[in-house]
Amino acid sequence: MKFLPWVAAGFMGAAAAAGTLAATVIANDPRPSAFFIRSVFSSGGKLQLRKLRRHVAVGHSVAHRSLPYLGDSTGPSLDIFLPADMEPGESLPVVVWVHGGAWISGCKENVAPYLEILAAHGYAVVGVGYSISPEASYPQALIELNSALGYLRERAGEFGFDPERIVLAGDSAGAQLAAQLALTITDPDYAELTGLVPAAAPKHLRGTLLFCGVYDLDAMALLTGPLGWGFRTVLWAYTGAKDWTATEAAAHMSILDHVGPDFPPTYISGGNGDYLTEHQSIPLAARLQELGVPVISRFWPKDHRPALGHEYQFKLQLPEARSVLAETVDFVDAVSGPSVQPDRMTTWTGPERTQLELHRQPPEPAHPRQAQEDGTRAVRTQAGQAQTEQLQDAA
């Protein structure tokens, strides 16, 4: 089992440290272990950030950073990245990205370089910060992310993106949160179950991008050893209950049990060296396919080498990660256009890149800014190519 080195180190190190702490503290309070795991994860996140920065081509995107979407300067904030060549009055699709960190760590800054790269391909890309555990517990993060979506829709005109062309994205725990928010938007019964009033309508949500996420907590409960101990600790911190398997939070978070045919078109991926792929991502992809949801899934054979671990998509020195980035761009283009949707459910299980097959619906009235966007697509393709060359040079 290959997980990110700092994930394994965090869980195993915290488990070892737990042996030196008072047994009564460990038995009744997840915070000491959760904070230790966070410290290890934070070190790994900083390393990821440094490596990602090497792949950003300077001058192809602009940023509006640390915007307090709850109206409180001390609360969580979001960053907006836009193409540098954006024209006045242009209205772009928007990708809203939720960072990972096992619900107890991580920050939007750790994924910012990746979002800059995506923005250079012609989108508004938003990195959303949210409250983490154990300082905040479920459903605080979900509530905040929904509020961020409302903030973005209200201010779409100010920043130049289309509030009716939204793609929700996330990695690791962020993928779970993004998928849960997508389900809340597209399923009124599920929204009622969670008590959340969605900040967007189903027609506004064009798709989801899900990388290395958690979608079935029953499967997580079966984990043993340091990895199982670590997940039990972070979920205790996040749900607020030691026996989190019996909580409403766990039931709500396990979207595998709730997804229906109205879930948005989805691109889903995980590495062959990541435990979560076989037990989380592949089952969700299969379930969505059963329901008739358009799914583009990128998985790798078990014997693929190098084995691709957790969050492999950020390791842009790898050709596999660069291929997934290209497929991500294809997917966003497909679902965010006014008349283009995925034609069929597709699973990629090899290193080759397969062009996303599209089905063009009968012509619809053009988006008010569509002609202008089409006119700038060629220029943005060049910007994307510059990013690709930067990635190849860095590799």
C-alpha cells in the first residue's frame, strides 16, 4: 500500500506518540493525536507546494487572494485565479476547488500553483479555505463551502465568470466535501437530510472533478493498523464522536449510499498505489455508471510502475500526472460549453491518453459572451501549451 509519505508517517508517528501520552487523554480526546497528525501533514503540504511552484509558467494568470467570503476578515477566505489575457466583460466557466488534508489540516495555498495552471487554460479557478477540525466539527466545513459558492455566484460579474457554469473539484478530503456539496445541490431529498439550503441550482453545476477521495466511511471503518487508527482519529475529531460510525455525520458523508441519477457528470481518478482508489474511488465510479451518470474515470493497472500514490495528480514531474491534467482540461471544456456533454461513460486504465468523446446537442442560443470566448480560445490554447512546455522542462 503506497500512501503519501507524510500521510503514512503522520498516522504511524502519531500512533507511536500516543503510547507516551496519558491513556485517559488518548481514550477521551482526539485532539492531541489530531494535532500531531496535522503537524506532519503540514510539513508534507509545504513540500508539495514547493514542488508544484516549479511547474507554473509566470505571467499566464492573475490572482485575487484572501477574499473573506463570510464577511469576517478573521474567518476563512478564498482565492480567485483568472487568465492573464481575460477580456473586459468576458464570462468564464468557474472551477471551485476544495483542498484536502484529512479534514484536520491543509490549506488552499498548498494547491494554489495547480489552480494557476488550470486558470491559464481559460477558466476562473477558485481555491476555497474552510474551517478544519478539531477546532470545527461537521458540518461546519460543508456549510462554509456552500456559503463560498453563494458568495461567488453573487460576485460573478465583478470577477468575470459565469455563475451558471460551475465545476466543483477537490482532492482527498476535499473531494469528499466537493462531492457532498454537489449531491446537496442536485438532490433535494439529500439537501433536506443535511439541513443545507444549496447556494446554486442543479442546472448551474456542470460537473465534478474528484481526486483520491473518501466516499464510503463504512469501508474506512474496516481499516486496521496505523492507517486505520489514523483515520479513526481524524474522523473522531471531525465528527465530534469517538464512535463516529453510528453518527449522522458519517451517514451523510458516505455519499456512495446517497448518489442518484441527477449527480453531475464526473471525472474521477486515483493512483494504483493508493488504498483509497480500490476501496473508495472505483466503487463510486461504478455506482455512478450504474445510475447512468456520465463518468470519465482514470485508474491505472495494479502492476503499473511507478506505483502512483495518494494525490499523485499533483506530482507534475510524472507523465501520468500531466496526462491527467490534460484530461481534466478536456473534461472542463466538455461540460462547461453551452452544447457539449460527455457522450458515454469511459474508463481509462492505461498510461495512454484517450481523447474525450463528445456528443453535440442541437444548437442552442449562444451564451452572450460565447463568441468572444471562442475567439480567445486559440490564444488560451497557446498559454496552455506554454504551461505544458513548462511542465515538461521541469520534469
